[in-house]
Amino acid sequence: MTDNLLRRLGVCYYPEHWPETQWSEDAARMAAVGLTYVRIGEFAWSRIEPEPGQLDWDWLDRSIAVLGQAGLKVVLGTPTATPPRWMVTKHPDMLAVDAEGRPRGFGSRRHYCFSHEGYKAECARIVTLLAERYGNNPHVAAWQTDNEYGCHDTTVSYSAAALTAFRNWLARKYQSPQALNRAWGNVFWSMDYASFEDVGLPNLTVTEPNPAHVMDFRRFSSDQVVLFNRLQVDILRRYTDAPITHNYMGRIVDFDHFDVGADLDIASWDSYPLGFLSDRMEVDDTFKRRFLRQGHPDFQAFHHDLYRSVGHGRWWVMEQQPGPVNWAPYNPDPLPGMARLWAWEAFAHGAEAVCYFRWRQAPFAQEQMHAGMLRPDSAPAPAFHAAEQVAAELKAMPTTDIKKAPVALVFDYPSAWAWQIQPQGKDFDYFRLAFAMYRGLRQLGLSVDIVPASTTDFAGYRLVLVPGLFTLPETLANALVASGADVVAGPRTNSKTADFAIPVPLPPALPGLDCRISRVESLPPFAPVPLEGGGSFLGWREKLEGSAEVVVRASDGEAAVVHGGCFTYLAGWPDEVALNRVLTEATARAGITTTVMPEGLRQRDTQTHRFYFNYNPDPVVFNGMELPAGGVAWQALPD
């Protein structure tokens, strides 16, 4: 990207929801407000094919033409997230099955199992028909596959189709049941299998199933998402040169987004700051009260940086919250200015487009309480005016071209599965640990790049964080050492083999760090482990042996933070005070300048400017500037 003319706004639109007489007026208003992209079609299968083989393209042809004639660019979604009712009648066993053995039935969306071959064939057929018809349409600028993989806990299925596919997956991986038995440690509790046909799915067991069995099932389930997505991408590429994306979600770790993203041109995600604060963040009521109408100051930025990595540098916000949503426990109205702030924060993190969801609030069905850019009576809602302001500002504001951050954080989806399978402590959660590290860096005023565990080149990074990585591949360990960066690892980094066993030599087995974990304990919230000099470990604590330099000790004299070679290792889950100590020392050692940020204020560097975002409900004075509540500001960086 070379200028902000390549940063665009868009909206999600459902022409099938509205009288055709309204389409032209809607398109003209979208163009007038400054929108460029319009996503359509992702839930329209029953209107495209109301009966098996009975195709109705006319309405979709006309809606694309109306939008294109207004100067708008269409993002066309494949409709496979909402198979019609006749599809379930035709393939009654296509439904996913939950862990309790109950089918997840028709009547909402995402009612399919990724492993069902009959449904995948139906998807290939409808995607082929769409691609043949619209692949060269000049108004179709991009494609979206399906919609929100994993939403509503739909990645994992315990269906008969999944069982068959899982057994085949295991046979390809292990070649013999004897090799599987050795890898899983099935000698324990006499769990040996004589045939792959004997292996079941890891649900409905008397007590917890073998963690190695569950881990392979999670890997398989993720691979099924990858294959389902690849099926559609491969078809689309035969008919179009337009970029292809998928819209991911916030804090969904059930499948490996890096693996899905390898087949796509652009990553996108659906950003709902207030909904996410309400329904998936472990913060206390005081915090929620303060940021109720703004969202968590770091949650959106974390996902911006994550999906920039998943998209190999190219990413969008496909759905941006415009007002109150309908699906969270509580659904407040955003603070005035937040729809603008959220858009600019995305652009500062490198987004090519921010698309608001949705154009007009639907007066019917499940999402009728979800706000849009327009009210149900077509009068402008607050987000309409916010988009109008951002569109005007894009023409005059500074470039948002990204630059490499000084710090990288390694994020790994299999590690999230591992600690869901074997948390050992009730509240040990990989995402929460990684996010705490990211938040600690942002509180020090730092821009952060998030990278996968497959990264082999860390050139240019002065500090790398590797929290809670299930297993540390040798290639990653070598790349970290070769980079010359300082590395902060732990807790639980490299604590298992790929087969979910405790390795010997004992963890963490990091190059240049003479340190072994001799014992682990998980602790309830009322039993913190105080550290000398301030701060505590919460919930997780490891006891160490070895000659590594002790940087911080616990109040009982045990090593809490040790250092050797390029590695600093955390032997517990640090609270905010302890983490700030560790990161402050690590950044100083790495020669990184930090700035302690006021609560709720965050900064982000582009190639030429530093942007400031005030998530507070009150004004903040910083660096000689006064930012209003929900305000955005920027300053040129020195040459």
C-alpha cells in the first residue's frame, strides 16, 4: 500500500431481504457516504436454489448490476454456511453432532459437519455454479468462502461421518495401530487398539479420555476445516483472479487459522468490541464498567495483528460493529466516536478495508435487534455518520502503511487445544496467557507483530515472546537463537512432546538455559505466590532446578524467573505487576524504548506516523495532546 486511497470502507448487505425497488436507492446512498465494498450472498442459498436443481440467478444478477452501476465493488460470499431445509432432508446425516451425542439441527446456521462427503459435494456444486456465473463479472472484486468457521462451537463434530474420516486420518498418519498405541501411550489403562476400526471418538467416556487421543482428534478437526475451505478455493481459482478471503472471529481457536490462511489471499475478521467484552473476556466488573461502551483497549488490536499474520500481510475487517449487537449477555450502545475509532485503529494496524455490519437493521428473525448503519425505517443510525466522517478523513489523513514491530509474539493454535485438553488448573487458558503478554507489551507503548510457530526467520525483532507453547520445534528454537533477539518463554513452554507426553530431558529444555522443571502446581485464585520485589504468580507455578541465573525469586526463595543464553524463562503465570517487571527488564536488555501508557490509551506506529487511540470514557492528556473520550490522534514520526 502506498497511500490511503487504497484503504477503503464497506458494508454488508442483503438484497434478498429488501424489495428490489429499494436496491438502487440503497446503492446510491452507500456510494454517497463513501463506501467502496459491499459483501453479499453468504446466506442466500435458499434464494439461489429454492429447490434441488432449481436455480434462480436473476435476482442476484440484478443486485450485483445495481451495486456495480453505482460504482460499488461486490464481495461475493459462497452460501455454504446456511444449507437450505431441503438439503437436510436430502442428507439427514449431514448435521454435526455435539459431545453429548445430540444432532445440531436445522433452524439457524452452520448446521453441517465438515466431514460429511455428501454435503461437501453439494458445496462443490454450488460454488462451481457461482464461480462459472460470476468469476469474470467486472463488479465482483473479491470472494468470501462460507462464513465464520467455528462460530457457535461448530468446528468439532462427533458424527458418524467424522468417525469414519477420523479413522482414515489416523491410518494415514500412523500406518499401523501398533504405532498409534505407542504414540498415544495406550499401554496405560489397557487402551490398546488392534485395528483403526476399533478407535472411537473421544467423547462419552467414563472419565477423561487419553489426552493424546483428544489432541489428534483436534488436529483432525482442524484439518477438516482446512480441506473444506480448500475445496472451495480450488474451485474459485479456476474461474476468477479476484482475491479470496474468509471472515474469522474473535477468540476462536478451535482450528488453525494459519493453515486455512495458507490457501487464501486475504484474511478478514468480524470485530465486535462491545459484544466480545461482554461475552468472552475474563475481566472484573470494574473494568467492564469503565470500558462498557468502548470495548477492551487491546482485544481488537490483538486480532488485527493476528490476522495480519494469518493473511501474510493482507487483511480486512469484514464485519465492524456499528451499534448494539443482539447476541451478547448485555448489548450496550457504543460511546459516540467509537465506530470511527475502531475503523482508524484497524487502518493503523494495516487493514485494507473496514466493512460495517450491516447496511440496514433487519426488522425480522434472529438478528432484528442488531443495529446497522441505517435503522429499520432507513433513517441514518450513528454509524452512518461515523462512516461518512472516516471516508472523508481517509482522503486527508496520513499513510497507514505498516512497518515491522520491534517485538514478536508467537501464537500457536495447537497449544490452545493442548491446554484445553489438559489445563491441569481450572483457569489455565492459552489464549488468556498469550493475550496477557500482548497487553503487557501494549501497556508499554509498543507495537507488536504476532507470528506462527512455523516462523523460521526472526530477523529484525529485538524481543520475542513465546508463552505457553505446547511443544517447541527444533526449527523454531534454532531460529530464535540465530536471530540474536532476546526471548521470553514460559510458563509451560516446550512442556510436552508432539505426542502429548512429558519429554526427557525435562522441560523447558531451551538452548543455553540450564533449567529443568522438577515440579508443577496449579493454585486457586486465593493462593497467589508472592515474588520478591513485587508482584505474584497466579494460578500456575513451576519449581526449577539448574544453574541458570535467577533473575527473580519467589518469597519462599524458589527461582521464579531465570535467564541463560538468549532465553528468559517464567516459572509461573505472572500478575500484571510481575509481568510489567519482566517485560520492562526484557525490553531494556533488548534496547527497546518503552513508554508507560495511561490506562485505556494505546499507541500504534506506522511507517511515518504514531496513532493514539483513547478507549476511555473521559478525555486524556498525553504528550501535549488532549484526546477526547473515544478520540483518535496522530503525530509524524521523526525521520
